[in-house]
Amino acid sequence: MGVNTTKYKVMAFTIGAAFAGIAGGLFAHQFYLISPNSFTFLASFNYLIMVVMGGMGSITGSIAGAFVVTFISAALASIPELRMIIYAIALILLMFYRPQGLFGYMEVTNFAPIKKILDKLSGKELK
């Protein structure tokens, strides 16, 4: 009786591991080399910032956060010593004014115009 939590934990771990394997394969294909020096604390910190900035409950938000962090990183390429300070200020302001992140738990497919288009494409009619 109830939900089999072990099943869903194992399934989530398996799906996460599959995505990590695909990402590792794409990384190796792109850079031709896999080395522990490629995965520094700063790289992990950038990925964490992307997820937190976009919203930890939203895949769309994580993608938007990745775009924002990549844009900030590219804009600040000429002054790398200030990049982490500006990241910190951006995160503090984001947590102060929008603690759930840019998207929070909202997905793009939940917006009414996009939902209407997706429903028409799938053959469903709004009631």
C-alpha cells in the first residue's frame, strides 16, 4: 500500500546517470580529451549558479539560468577577477527579490499561449 519510494529513487538515479553519461560523451567528443583538470570547483560552481538562478524546480528555468550565466560570463570575459563578485551580487539580488529563481516552478509549457498551441498540435481542445 502506498508509493514504492525505492523504485522511484532508483529510477531517478538511473535517469540522472544516463543523462550524465550522455553529457560526458558529448563533452569528450567536443573537446577530444577528458581530464580531471577540466572539472574544477569553479566549473561546478557555475553549474550550480545556473540551476539556482533559473529556479531549482523548473527545467525551463535551469535553461534560462544557463543562458543568463553564460551571457554574464561572456560579457565579463575581459575582467575575470570581478566575475565571481558580480555572480555573488546577482545571486544575492535574485535571492532577495525572487527567492524561487527566474522561473521558480513554472515551465514554458504552462503559459497559456504556448499551452494553447501545444494542445492544438496534440489534438486536444481546451475546455
